[in-house]
Amino acid sequence: MENLIKKLKSPELVSSVQVYFGVLRNNKVSSAQKELNYKKSDKEHNFKEYIITNKFWYWLFYIGTALGDEVFYTLFIPFWFWNVDGAVGRRVVLVWGIVMYIGQGIKDIVQWPRPGAPVFRLHDKWALEYGMPSTHAMVGVSIPFSVILFTMNRYVYNVPFCFLFAIGWCTVICISRLYLGMHTVLDVLVGLLLTVLLMVPLVPIVDHLDHYLMTNPTSPLLLTVSSILVIVYYPNSGKWTPTRGDTTMVISVCVGILTGSWLNYQTGELTPSELTAPYPIMWPSLLMVGCLILRTILGYLSVLVLKVIIEKFFYSLMCTLLRQDETNLKQLAHSLENKHKTIVELASKYLTCSLIGVSIIYTIPQLFRFLRIERPTFFTEI
């Protein structure tokens, strides 16, 4: 067993995956160039050290890794609520938030580094984070499969085909992490197994928890207090990594979305549908497609404008409350010793993402209703 773990953890295994998909060492680089490259950034160094012989795999896995990234969350979550199903969306977001928090927390507890030589690192975005487990793999399981599990009894569609699609989706994400040199095989396998084990109890629990959080009068207080506590007591890795900030973003988005849903319910906007599940899926008319496009474009623009405005406002507000010079604070390097910088960044991120979450579910749909481009079933999805 020990030998198996050692093999799955080895960078040589990751390197063999890269070679299989056409990432090869650039033998034309002279020793003098190599010496010079070490004085440059890692990105420039890697560019000189490897060559891509198959562009198809490169772009497939580059796009695949983006499916577990912040950009994907930003696009997917609002689109799903505005254009697909809010009841399913709330449950999926709740599963995503819990799974991501556990995965990110384990990273900073275990503290296993990313794979080293002879692996080429084609992507440096998460290089400062630890590697075990792969939260990309965890998202690759939790989002597509929770969508299926929460819709299979709600809508009439081809479930086996969607399971195959979800498996393909997850496979591309997992291989992309090896291809880009960001994880060992063991990181990915543990991420997959951990998520499956978590989802077994989570899916039925979340199904009941969603109704409680939407109908209970004290729900916003519970969400706020619990989310702040898990962020404050997030595991200390001993060095600064962006993991805690990313986790704060995930948790605060969940809080905002659930709070927005609570507001819709408590104000009487959200009422039960007169129809009974499972619902048939019908092809949209041209008018519906036009409204969908308008909702999506207007919604994304609203979120972008809101983010630009409130992100700066909350950062300045926190600096004022802590009596810190905003310009100087931004110039300070990240470290665990910079307590004020950590507090300002986490607090402003929490407030910004929470408010955006509320807007996605509560404010922006009211705008859609005013413009008469709302999705007809949006306020019936309990």
C-alpha cells in the first residue's frame, strides 16, 4: 500500500501524462539559456523548457481546468438561477460551498506541495496553494453530479446520457490538472473519493436544509454567524496562501444566494408552483431565447458594475475602520504577519461577494420583472 501511494504521488507519473499528451522537453535550449532562465520568472523559464506538440490537448485541458475556476463560478451560478431552476441552484450552491470549504481546509492542514521536477508547470495561477486534495477534482464531481441528483426527480430527461456527460466533464477537469502539472495523481484521486463520500450524506441533508434556511425567520443571522466563524477559524497553514481568500469568496457567495432566496420567500415573492413534478422540458420559443439572452447580458453587466463599485467601497471602508492607509496596505506583501491586510481583504471580499449573491437572487430578478423579461417560473421554485 505504501509503495502504491508513493507511486501515485510521484511527479514522474505526472510527467508521463504530460508526455503522453504532447508536452515535451525543449532540447534546443542551451545550457547558457537555462542558466539565464533561472534568473527570470517561472513562467518564462517553463516556456523555454517545454514545447507543446499537440494544440488540441492543450486547449481542451486549458478550457477544462477553467471549469473549476472562479470564472466558471461567476458565469455558471447566475446563469443557472436566471435561466434554469432556482430550487436546484440553491441546493447545488450549498453542496459546492460545503465541499469546497472542506477541500480547501484539508489542503492547508495536510500541506503537501505541488509536483516538482521533472513536471512542467504550464499554469501558475494556483502555484502558491498546496496540492492535496485537488479541489478542481472535487468541483468536477460536486457540481455536475449534484445537478443531476437534484433534477432527476424534478424533470423528465435522459438521465443516463447526463451521467455520461458528467463523467466526461469530470474526466477532462481531472486530466487537465495533471496535464498542466498542478497536481499528482494521488491529489486527484483523493479529491474524487472525498467528494463522493461527502455527497452521500450531503445530498439528502441539503435537500432538507434548503427549505429550513429559506423559511426560518432567523436564517440570515444563522448564515452570517456560521459563515464568519468558519472563515475566522479556517485552518492555519503556517504560511500565506490564496486558499483562505478563495474559500471566503465561495462561502460568502453561498451566504448571499441563500439570503436572497430567504428575502424572496419572506416578502411573498416566492410562492409554490401549481404544477407537480416531474416537469417536462420544452424547447424554448424565439421570444424565450431572446429574453434569455437579454437577461444574461443585462445580469452580467449589473454584476460587473456592482462588483467594481462595492469592492472598492468595502475595501476603503475596512481601511477606515481599522485606521489603515489604503494605498500603503495594498502595497504590503502578503504574509500571516500582516493582520490588518488579511482582515481588510477577507472582510471586503466577504461583504462584496455576499452582496453580489443577494443581488443575483433578489435585486436583479426584480429588474427583469420590471422590464418584463423575467423567467416565468423563477418565483415559483421552492
